[in-house]
Amino acid sequence: MLALLPVSAAAQDAPASGANVRISERLAAVLRTGRSVVSANQDLINDPEIGDKGLTPEVFLDQVNERFEKQTGEAILSDALSPLERDLAEAQLAAMKQVIVDNQSVINSPGIGFKGFIPAVFARLTNEHFAEAMGATAKVKVTAPLDLVRNRKARPDAWEAQAIKDYLRQADWEKGKPFFEEVDENGTSVFRMLIPEYYSESCLSCHGSPKGEMDVTGFPKEGGATGDLAGAISVTLRR
């Protein structure tokens, strides 16, 4: 599981981008919450002795909402949200629900231990459904430095790769601080933001040492250490 750091206090001073920063942070926070619920249920999901785990889409979303409210003090579908923020939150929850629906047979497979339904897979699938729902309005992606990417779909694009290299991977970059800017795409101003994520102790069973040793998912370990940059949540907004 990736270590989470608050980003609001660390964000660059850019009053004109304030709303976009807030929206991006919230999208990342909701995604992280869903991912953390998958992590918290790993022992249950991977229990070969149990068939029906009871982790229905409704139960899963209840856990997501409860955890988010406990961590932030507000509901995911808070009455204080703007119409756009509500649309985005509803789309994220609907995407998470669909992922759990689609993977019920995997989650409930008896006689199988590790099922490969891990937080990273959940996040990627959720983001794909979210992108389908929101079209050009908003996109969320979990990416990483190219040398750490395991799934080709998570490869950083040119902007992400440059921002990771020039900012997030620099020794003097403030830990937890996101990088964001307005970029021009074919004459349209687009807001882009990268929120860094770091390895926590629980990540190291798959991403730690010894480097090159195969982990439970069949990938070679990266040799990472607690606190190392593991990746980033990339948010794109077109408004």
C-alpha cells in the first residue's frame, strides 16, 4: 500500500488554479480511499477457504464512503459539492461499483489463494471506467517513472515523464508536494496535476529488496525503500 501525504498545504501558490487543484486533490483522495479498501480486504479476497466473500458492490461502496468520511470529515457526495464535483464523485463511485461487479467471480473463487485483484489493478480499472463516463472533461491515471512501470497502460506520457524527471524526482522537491500547470493542447487550456506517492513498509513485499527477485505477482522487485517515490496520480481537467 502506498503512503499517503496531504497535498493541499503543499500545493503551489496559483490562485487562478485553486478550483482545479481542489477538484484534482479530491479525485485523488476518492481513488486512494477505494484502493485502500481493496488493500484492507486482501486477506479476505485471497482466502481460498471461503467462496462467497460477501464483498458485494454495495458493501464495498459502504466501506469506501465510511473510510473517506472518517479520514476527511465529509461525505464523498457532500451537499457542499459544486455540480461538476458531484458529477465527478458520482462517476468515480459508479466506476468503482462496476469494477467490483465485474470481478465478483474472481473475488469469490474458492480454492484459489492469491487472485491478482490488488489495489493497483482496481485503480487502473476504476480509472478506465471513469474516463469512459467523463470523456474529455476529466481523466485520472496512476503512473510512475518509466523504470518503475509494470503495466504498459500506466506508462507516463510526455508531460508526465518530464514533470516526474524535472520536479518529483529531484532531491530538493518537497515530499508530498504536487506539481501542476496549465498546458496548451491544440489551442485549448488544460489543467494537469501530478500528486506524488511513496512506498510505505507494506509496499516492500512486492517493490522492495532484493532487487530483481520475483514477487507474488510475478514481477521482479524494484529494490525500493520506504519513502522512495513510487509513482504519482495524474489528473487532467478540461473545463
